[in-house]
Amino acid sequence: MGCEHRNGYICGTATVTMEMATARDRLVDSLVATEVVTKSSTAEALRAVPRHEFVGDDQQDLAYQDRPLPIGNDQTISAPHIVGQMLDLINVERGDRVLEIGTGCGYHAAVTAEVVGDGNVYSVEYDEELGAAARERLERLGYDVAVRIGDGREGWPEEAPFDASYLTCAAAEPPTEVIDQTAADGVVVGPFGEGRQELKRLVVQPDGGYEAETIAPVRFVPMR
């Protein structure tokens, strides 16, 4: 009976894992079909990261719906289409170094790490509890992502410059330090504005300024 129980448990776990993978593929297929995600590297990254591992047990059944979900402390995990769109917009490749402002549960960082590789994502989280949990989760899942607890407005000056940067929380204006820590011709992507937010893609200029392109209206949790 013990062996049967163990085998049944293993089979049950494998079935759930396969169902999650199928749901994940179906979600990514829809994002590609509607051209929300256009880069093959982004699609492959979204397929590779188990989003259900980044949400609570009570959110497992919703993990592969294209919607934000609560992760505690009044924060959310972004909808997959936003993660994919932002990864497309920063336009990074293997070996590029990326600064993330707002680790949250670590999902967005994991997707980015799938593209740029180990040791190339540096993430700053304001909430100590969320940051510590994300660091542990990323390590457990095999992602070499550096996580620092601190004020995202300050970026991560010790590791600058970065080839690209992005914010997972809304700032009234692009943080000056994040712009300064992004290399010339590098890209900063994030939601900006108070009340009405817009997702923007900023290309950093050699003089320290930037050229901005507005992508779409969005709604993110505010930067703390």
C-alpha cells in the first residue's frame, strides 16, 4: 500500500506539473499570436519560467491567466503580457547586464535572467520581507539574480553601468539615478506618471538625457 501511495503521489505531482506546463505554453502561444510578444527569446523565457512557483498556494489555479495577482504586502506579480512586453522593449541579449527596480516575488527577474543569463540581473526591492523571500525563491529555482534591499530610486550604483534598466512599479518621473546608471544608448522601460500612468521606453543619450517613447496606458502599484 505504501508503494502504491508513493507512486500515486508521484504520478499526481507529475500530472499537475504537466498541466501547468501546458497552461503556460497556451498562454505564451496567445501572446505570440496577438503579437504582444514579438521576440522569440522573450517567448522562450516566458515558457521556461514556472510562474506558479512565484505565487501563493491560493493563487496556483490562476497562475497562467494573463492577469496580475497579489503576492502580499499590497504588492502584485505583473500580468505575463506586461512582463513579455517590457522584456521585448529593453531589447537585451545574452551577457547584457540589467537593473530591475522592484523585485516583488522575483518572477520578472527570472524571465529576464532566462534571456541575459546567470549573474546579469541586479534587482532592488524596497520591502525587506518580499526581497528576502524573492532571493530565496530565485536561488531555490536555480536563478543567479542579485537582490538588494533598498530604495529603488537610488538604483545600484556599485554595479553600474547597466545595458538596460526597467521598473516594475510606477514613479512620477524616471528616477535620475537609474537613468545615470544606464549606459548611453541603453534603454530604460517603466510606468511613469501620477494618477494616469504610461508605459514608456527611454533611450539614454550620451549627454545623460533621454529620448522617450510612450507605449501604452498602464496601471502599476506605485513606487515606495
